[in-house]
Amino acid sequence: MLDLSYDTPKPKVIAGATQDWELVIGMEVHAQVSSKAKLFSGASTTFGAEPNSNVAFVDAGMPGMLPVINEFCVEQAVRTGLGLKAEIHLNSAFDRKNYFYPDLPQGYQISQLYHPIVGEGEVLVEMGDGTARIVRIERIHLEQDAGKSIHDMDPAMSFVDLNRTGVALMEIVSRPDIRGPEEAAAYLAKLRQILLYLGTCDGNMQNGNLRADVNVSISAPGAYERYQETQDFSHLGTRCEIKNMNSMRFIQQAIEFEARRQIALVEAGGEVEQETRLYDPDKGETRSMRSKEEAHDYRYFPCPDLLPLEIEQAWVNDIAAGLPELPDAKKARFIGDYGLSDYDASVLTADLDAAHYFEDVVAASDDGKLAANWVINELFGRLKKEDHEITETPVSAAQLGGIIRLIKSGDISGKIAKDVFEIVYTEGGDPAEIVEARGLKQVTDTGAIEAAVDEIIAANPAQVEEAKENPKLAGWFVGQVMKATGGKANPKAVNEIVTAKLGL
């Protein structure tokens, strides 16, 4: 059973030079909406296109061009909110966030500060020690992405690619409920898993389609509990934001460094300044980027080009009715329906394609536990060794199910099954036909097995006497019989006959 700590999670305590400190973390995750068109234009969102080829007039900030909301992007945000058990706001509105940057041609970003489309939700984060935590979601709002500045193409000039400009983002803002580097990575991994199940973001961190801003602060022990009671952020330490993190491993490293940097600064008599920092993975450290802006610094005001967004509850209900089975529910079903362990169910539901493959194997074999064992240990192990994904497996679910059926019927032993698996993996083919054609069928004829046992016993009188003194040595006879029959004898039958013949 998981230890669920819902209300008062305790931040990680870091031993300092003069006192202990609690680490408090909140995350703002930017998830690119899975949509063929941008948030306010019909321009393509295809990754890797020629620079500035996926740009509409409104994306380029041309005079007189007005944004038109993409209904599908709104639907994806609602779907995400429902998947995170969040409140859906039937009335929301867009605002302008004003700032200058070369890859922001409009001079402002259209976002949702005051009236986001999604309110409070939650994410269940399971840790490796058998515990689980609820990380609260404060809000999800829609906004448009900026372009990309390129500095490494010319020693004297920078270039701007506006292909990403206007791409729809969901900014998923958590409460500061995350307690340590490992939990931060686990939270992002769980959030990514849910988004993939929902189909609202492809989760590609390498392409920047999922990235996180990580807010880190240190506080004296007990400060977090006071924040929980009052929801007053003043009880917490001054936070620093580590910008644009797109690696679970780097997120952990950056948090660890930043926490110790702040502790060293405060214990030396200094003060932490609120700022935005970047993480340098080569040096393993964060560095200052700019002072952290507040909302008023961006001169937010309602976007005059867009009416308030109003959606109907019936539409939300239709979206909710079409939600897929989500990771937690699927895991619970795998445990309940197939008798799997918590660990096996977690492994099989970590990836949606893997979960589908497993259920197809179950359907082909009618044995959940055996299917889980073969999928996790044999197939996943082989794929990982060859750096392949489940979508690249050369063994179909029907083929693996066929191997399991042969084991259940007694036609082959577990050892022979591994040989059949290897043949199917490298050469393909129908498992039953392979077993028949290559003479791999298990020997179940007790007469033949008895003859082999008698022969081994007659040839080894000294070992017979030793086995009678120490019954554990009977295993040697079993091994010899299996060897003599080329591994084809039924192991259970061999054990029974050996035990009977030796009078054990």
C-alpha cells in the first residue's frame, strides 16, 4: 500500500553548516499543445521545417492582423485540466504580457494572467520508496510561444526563426509542494505521462515541447507548515527561478546546486535575491540571467483583440466522456484484473504503447501474470539492450502470446520458450510452427522420462547414496536427465520421477 501524504507534505531537510534548511520547490511546466495549427493562426506547427516557413501574418506581428482562437487548442487545455482533476472555468480571458525580445515580433505575448481556463487540480506522484505525494496544481493557462534566437550560425550576427512564434502552450503551474530534486523529476515524469495518455502534448523534451521553469527556495524548518496553514508565501524563503529546463537529470542537478548555493549565501550573512537563473550542465551550476520580474513589470492588460472566452458545460461534459483511461486508473486495473504487483503494473503503465502491447499479449495468451513476466523481463530487457522502443519490437503481441500458450499447454518448458523467443525475435515466424519444425516439443511421455531417470541412477550409484543422505542433491539427477533429453523433458515430471525412484 502506498503512503499517501495529501495535506502537509514535509519539504526535504538539507543539513547546513550552522542549521538545517527545508527545500521548497514549485514548477511552471510549459507543454506545447498537440495541434496541427497555432493558437491564433492557421500556420503549421511541424517541427524541423525550414526557418520562418511556418509563419502567418499574425505570427509575424504585421499591422492590422487579428488573432483568431483555435478551438481545438482550447479543447486540449480543457482535456488536460480534466485529466488533472482540475476545475474548468467556463469563462476565461486573454491578456497581453508586454516585453521586448527579438523573437517576439508583436512586442507582447498573449497569455492568461487574471482569468485562466483551468483552475486548481492535482497530480499523484509516486516515489521509489513506496510513498506517494499529492502535488497541487494552481492553474493552467493558454499562451502563445515566442520564436527562437540563433547565435551560433555567424560570429558577428544572430538570427531569428519565427516558426515557434504563436505555437499554443499550456503553462501548468504547481503549488510549492515539491520537496526535493528526486520528487521534482518524478512530478515532471508523472505529468508528462498523463499528457501523453491524454494526447494533449507529445512530451518531447529534446525539441522543447515540454520544458519547466523550476522555482527553488530554502526556509527554516517549520516554515512550510506555516505556509500550508495560511497560504501566505511570506513564510517561505525568497525563490529563484531556474529557466527552461528540459531534462529530468539536469533538473535534479540544478535544484541540488541551487539549494546549496542559497544556503551558503544565507549562512554567510547574505540574502537571496529573487532572480531568474540558467543551469549550465557542463559546469553543474546555475548562473544569474536577470532579476525576476513581477506581473506589474509586464504591464498586463486584457487583450483588446480577443473577446472573453466562454465555453459551455455540455461541451466540457462531452470532452470528459471521451477521456481515455489514465495511468493511475490503468495501473489499479492491471493490479486488480491480472493480479500484478505494484511494481510490475507501474512498469507496464509507464508508457501507453507498452500498456497496449501488454494487454494484447494477455488477450493472445489468457494469462496476465505470465504475460507481465515475459513482457517485462524478456522483451523489455532485450529492447533496452538494443536501445529500441516498444514500437520497434520485432516480436508481435500475438507471437509472444503464442509462446506463452505453448508454455501453459506443456508443449514447451520455460527454458525452451526462451530459445523459441530468440528465434522469433531474430527470424520471425509462428511459435507453434517453429516448435514443431525444429523438434522442440517438450517430452511429456512418462515412460521415456522414467527410462532416462533409470539410466542416470544406474550409472551413478555413489551419487544415489549421497542423495539419500541429503535429499537436496536430487537436483543433480534432475539436471542430468534434462541434459540427456536435450532440455525437452517436462521438468515437473522429471522432479516427481526422480524423487520417487530415489525413495525421497
